[in-house]
Amino acid sequence: MTASTALPANAIEVRGLEKTYAGNKKSGPKTALHGVDLVVPRGSMFGLLGPNGAGKSTLINILAGVVNKTGGTAAVWGRDIDADPRGARAALGVVPQEIVADVFFTPREALEVQAGFYGVPSNERRSDELLAALGLSDKANAYVRALSGGMKRRLMVAKALVHAPPVLILDEPTAGVDVELRRQLWEYVRKINAEGVTILLTTHYLEEAQELCDTIAIVNRGRVVACEPTPQLLRRLDTRNVVVTPESELTALPKLKGFEAVARPNGAFAVSYKKGQSSVEQVLAAVRAAGVTIADITTEDPDLEDVFLALTYGDPDQPEPTRD
């Protein structure tokens, strides 16, 4: 493989990216991105998380060529979005958060039209293959307006893939999709990722991001506040929980010296402690000292939601985030 045909090390590279919206006379300019640096390695399943208004959509829209940046640089598949905008867009498939449906077309017609926009020759089009892969073969000739919301979302994924882009952005792809359709969609996403397609995912289902993504970036107030491999990110919190099931039902939560008990279902309660400052044995000693006979215990490590809230809601000036 020659240098000219070598695959880029990174699917997306963003350096010092800035975006300021003009605003109005009352509110004035609003900065959505503050010098963002972000690298998405080729072949990764990369999560981009953050509360509403954090700047995720602005970043995606800049990469897609929908919004003009104010400063910095960005490249998709090694193609600078300013120097080679057509090449950058051709390397990218985007599934937007909003459902955009051509209601008077059939799904097959919608894919054929989309392929035509990208100049895909007739003999290289994969409309039926994509419909089958996303479970839409039996709806290929139905009008799009007759599809359910979940089917329309899967059709949007198919439309984003008609030109076989090496990078796919999924912006809240499972919003409003039932559990079974979500499972089918993730099976397909995992499959194309294994085949080499780089996935950039935004989701408010944090358990999905934790399960699917090998690397996660968290954006808050237009800045990247964390960008690490998922296991490393989960180790950021040094807090663990001990969940205690008492031998007999308690009428009230026990008062523990140095710890606080929080109610859990079925009569259990949880006690948090900081690793390095306390230990499980100290927690259990406090529980026993409070007169509780222990029937069972389990321990819990922090999950992505704990890390997310610590990084975005830990700032006392930051209102509680709603994940979009």
C-alpha cells in the first residue's frame, strides 16, 4: 500500500474547533464550542456524550458541512473540511436525530435517490442489501409514510450508508425505538464496525454507550471534559457501593458512624465509600455496630452515569443536565 492510498490513522481529527453564533441584541454572541480538540481513531466505536446544549450537535453539523466553524480545523478520513469539503462529506454518513422521511417514496426509491445524490453508479448500488440488513425487505415497496417510527429510523441508517462511507455518525439513533428494534439496530452497527466502519455515537441511553463504545468523550459547555477508553473513564470515580441485605426487615435505615445508608429495593440499603479512605470491612463494621445482622452483601463499581453526572453536574454553577 502506497502512502497516497494508506488509510488514515484517525477517522476524525478536530483541533482548536470554535463556533460562535451571532445571537441577537439582547443576548449577544453565544459561543457553542471553545477550542475543542477531539480525535476519533479509525475503526473505533466512539461515544460522544453531554447534556443538552453542550455543543454535540454543533460539532456534528460542522463535520457534516451544515454549520460553518468560527475557528480551528477539522478533518474527516484525512480530508480537511475546508480544503476538500466534497471529499470530507463523501467519507461521512450522518443519521440525524430528527426523522427526515421522503413520505411519497418507497424505501427502495428513497435509497436509490440518495445513492444518486452521491453519484453511486447503478451497478454499485446496494439498496436491497441495505434494506435486508436493516429488516426492511418486506417494506421495500411500501410508502415511507406507512412505516412506523422505528422503521423510519432504520431507513435513515440505510440512507446514510448508500455511498459506503468509512465513517458513520449516529445521532440518538434509538430515540423512540422499542427494545427489539434497538437490539436489531445495534447488531447491525456492531457488524459494520467489525467490518471497518468507524462509528461516532451520541445517545442519552448511557448503558448503551457503556456497553458499545470502546472510547467515550464527554462534552460540557462547549468543552471536552473527558476523552478516554471506556474502562479508564469508569475508573475516574474512586467511589464504590456496598449493598447490604439485612437478615430481617428494618423499620428505618440504620444510622452509621462515618457513612450514610441509602434505601434499595426489597429491604436492602447501599453504603458508599471512597477507595483509599475507607474499606468494605469498615463499612461492614459500621453496619454491625448499628445493630444490623447481615444476610448478604454485594459491591458495585461506578457506572457511566455516575461518571457523567460527576463531570457535568459536579460543577455547582452547572444546572442538572438532561441528556439528549
